[in-house]
Amino acid sequence: MTPRFEGSYLGATDKISPQAIMECKICWTPYDPAEGDDTRQVLPGTPFVALPEDWSCPGCSAPKAQFLVREDPGAESARRAAEMAEATRRLVSDFAEIFHSKMRDVPLVNHALHVEAVGFVPHDEGFLGVLVAPWFMNLVLLPRHGRPALKAGEKETLSFPSGDYEFLHNSRPETGPYLACSLFSPMSDFTSQLQATDVARAVMAELFKAENRAETDRAADIRAAREAELAALEPPEPEAGTEDPATPTRRALLTGGL
């Protein structure tokens, strides 16, 4: 296959991102996708790989094959996205195996649900998101390489804009070391996978809101009192048109669930 451009990656166009800034090796004229090329009426936002085959350097008329990569702002984000996809794939594979081998016939399992990784984002050089399973929902941190791993079952407090939360260390064959913070278990209140994933995404959104910190900071002091008060009350029947009581509110997500 004929290389599409000079320089790194042997001209493989699938190795550069749409943000790659290319440079002519003859006259050093750059092609920046953010600017396009007025001389050939190429619109801003057009990646180098999407240029017409007969496009040439506006400075010296050299063909596309004479261009090399000057910088690629999108390469790192693309690499991280691929790493995150592989890490969450392994996580889901591990817990799907647990479900099929050990949990399938356990009464507390909600068979309306399946194992799914929801809302994962890069965090602290690792990946943070929510793991939904038929028997639990956990906030999970897949740590960066080289991060010291504690023994399984040991606790660690992690800080977020909304507050400080306690995570347990653990490890699985495919996933490797990970940290988990319990949100819900069992999962009997969820009637569908869509409802569970909506709550998981809400958790990820509320976790990074600083205005929730006042609620979470007071949670440890008031949780016992709240639970005692609630236990003494018979929950009222929901009125028609009110919010589904099985759908947690912001307070429930961050002070009750976590």
C-alpha cells in the first residue's frame, strides 16, 4: 500500500487523528485542519485525510505524500479512549463471568438487568465510571499503571468536588486491581436496564458538582439519625404524577447511595 504521507506511522492514515497538523517537508508550509485551505476552498474543520487526492501544498505544490506530522493534539485523547474501551471491556467480561458462574440463580439478582459499564471518563490518569450489574451498582475506579494497590478489602477515601467517598480495593483476573464504592445493592428497585443506566449517569454528573459537598460532608454525622427517623415512618403512597420513588434524588444519590 502506497503511503499517504511522509514521516511517522509509515504513512498510515489511521494512526493520526482529525486534529493532526501536517507540514510540507519541501517548503515547511503547514496544513491545520482548524483553518482549512483558502487556496483550494477547503473549509475549516477538514482533516488532512479528508483532503481531495489531487490536493497539493499551497506553498510549493508538493503532493499530499510529501507531508509529515508536525503535531497531533488528538492522538493522546484517541489513545486514552482506546485504553478506556479495553479496560471497561475487561471489567464487564469479569463480572459477566461472575453472573453466569455464581449469581444467576441467587434470589437477590434482578434478571431485568445485565452487566454494563456506564459513563466512564479519564480520571486521575485512570478511568472512573459506574458498573451496573444485576445484583449491585458500584462507582468504580480502574487505576493508572503503577498506582500502589492495597490488599483486597482494604479501604481508601477518595476526594471529588461533591465530597469524600470510601472505596474498597479489590482485583479480578481480567480487570486487575480496581477500587469500588457501593451505590446500590441489591437492585430490586430498578425495573429496567434503562432506568439503572440513567441513575448511573446521574451519579457521574452529581459526583463532580461542588454544590453537593455540603450534603455529603454532613452525611456521616446525620446518617444514623436519618435512618432511625425514616425507619419509624411508614412511607406514604406516591400521588399520581409524582416522581417514581424508585428513582433516587440528588440527595439519595450522594448521601444515601454513597
